[in-house]
Amino acid sequence: MMNKMIIGNLVHRPIRSLISVVAVALEVTLILLIVGLSLGMVNDTKQRQAGIGADVVVMPPGSSYIVGLTGAPMPIKIAGVLAKLPHVKAVAPVITQVSTNGTLEVIAGIDLPSYEALGPFHFVKGGPFQGPDDVLIDDILATAKHIQIGDRMEILNHEFRVAGIVAPGKGARKFLQIGVLQDLNGSKDKASVFYLKLDDPANADAVVNEIKQVPGMEHHVASSMNYYLSMLTPSNYPGLSTFLSVVIVISVTIGFIVIFQAMYTAVMERTREIGILKSLGASKIYIINVILRETLMLALGGILLGIAISLSARAGIAHKIPTLRVVVTGGWILKTTVIAIFGAILGALYPAYRAALKDPIEALAYE
């Protein structure tokens, strides 16, 4: 009986119900897409770093665990020092440059022989560098931008020829020769990061300890690749956790305000109906239960709609912008569901309380 009454109330006011559902859907979509974009960025970086094939990573003192956001570049001669350490088979110096031309991306300057000693490139098309004006790009970028071998592309205000298209997952999406990028960003004979390949990955911690014993390298950021990858989380990206918290608060506020307005107005309009229910013996708890259950139905409708929109948007983004990853996990769907229900119930509490306090005689006399 109660469910029939609740559904009848929602159907009787279709526009208001629809607005409430859409508001909750907006709240859910906002959280899932922004969190999904953040997780996608972190996971994409983690996968591409893992694909390099290194066992140990060495960065300048004060560096974050985000490649590209490192401290002052290190002298490239450090590579020779690292190469002499026990268990080290190969050392690959890399210079990085963050570009904000269109999208935020990290461009890597590499020494091809030493970089491939960590793990060889798989060339989908084309081949290695042929000259200083050549660039290698990964297949995802080539597909997204419809780039072919021999095409020209502008990088850091200079034009380069695409010499090779490689399989994704090797660190960056664009690779220049290390000397070329050093000249472009004014870091001659410098490196942003050193990747080390060992005779056995199990020796990574021992090599890290050895690096700490090298005079002058006590404060460098050195870690095993496993530890480095474990640190690539949203909480270690500067400001990302705070940003996500702000997004969630804004989303909950949207849901709260719309549900509060809708339910408060509904209670005011249904004063006589509430009076009839109370005159028939309905308790305060019964009235509150009616309002909260109506709110819950609106919230669940909005949650389902928001999830559907988020999944559709993820598919659309993957099709239109392959370089942009959106990760919608079951865990975050559950968290978002709880957040949306909490915001909706919070918004309905005061209207429900007001409804429960109505005097039945006054309510029946209400016109």
C-alpha cells in the first residue's frame, strides 16, 4: 500500500521527479567521470612505466614519483657510475620535458641503444631514428591523430618527421633522441631519470642500497621498479586527492540542494494529504518513512541513470580520444552509490521532520 502511494506521488509530479532524478544522475556522473579520468591517468602512467623493462629507477633529489615532474636534471655522467655497480647490466639515461601544447604530455629524450637494452621497441610501422629531426610515437597516439610514417609534427615549436610507430607501453608517447631534446630544453649533458636493468630483479633493493652509498648520491631518489610503481597512486599526485575530495563535496551539495528543494516543496503541497494520513492513525515514523522511501526511489533512479551515462561517456571518450583513459571500477560505483544516497537522505531529513510534526487538524483545514 505504501509503495503504491509513493509511486503515485512520484508519477503525479513527473517534472519534479524527473528533475530530482537528473540531479542525482549529474552527481553520480560527475564523481564517476572525474574520478575515472584521474584513475585512468594514474593507471596509464603506471602501465607505461612498467613496460619500460627497468628494475631500478634513479631520479634527482626532491623528485616526485611522477616522471616529468622531477627535480633539477642530473649530470649524464652519473650513468657511468651506475653502470659500474654490482648486478647492473644496462643504464638508460632519459631526459623528459612536459608539454602543454593541446594536452598535458611528457616527451622523452632517449639514447635508443641503451633504452632498448631495458626492453626492445616493437615497431608497428617504420623503424629507428634516421636523423636528428626524427621522432618515434606510439600506436595509440598515431591512431588518435591519424599519423602515418613520414608525416611531420610539431614538438616544442620544432618540426619533426615520424620515423617509427611503436607498440604502446614504453614510457612516453613521443620519443626524441636524447641530444636533440637536451638542446631544445637547455639541458645539455643532463638527464631527468636513469633506468637500470639488472642481472636479476631480485637484486633491486641491494642495488638501491649501493646507490645510496655512492658519494654525492645520498639524497637521490632511487627505488626498485616494484616500489616505484606502488607509489603511482592518486594520493601521490600533487593536489589530486584534494581535487577529488572537492569534486565529491560539490557533487553531494548538488544532490542535497535539489532533493531538499523537491521534498520540501512536496511536503508543503501535500499538507492536506499528510493530515488525512495522521487522522487515520499514521505515526510520525510512518510519515518520515514515506518521505524517505520516496527520496530513496528518486536517488536509486538517478544512480542508475548516472551509471549508464558514465559508462556511455567512457565508451565515447575511448572512441574519440584513445589517449585519454577513463576507469570506472566497481568499487567506485559502490562508493558513489553510497555518497549519492547519503546526500539524498540528508536533503530529505528536514522535509520529513516537518511533515511528521504537522498537526492533523490544521493539516485537514489547510487549503
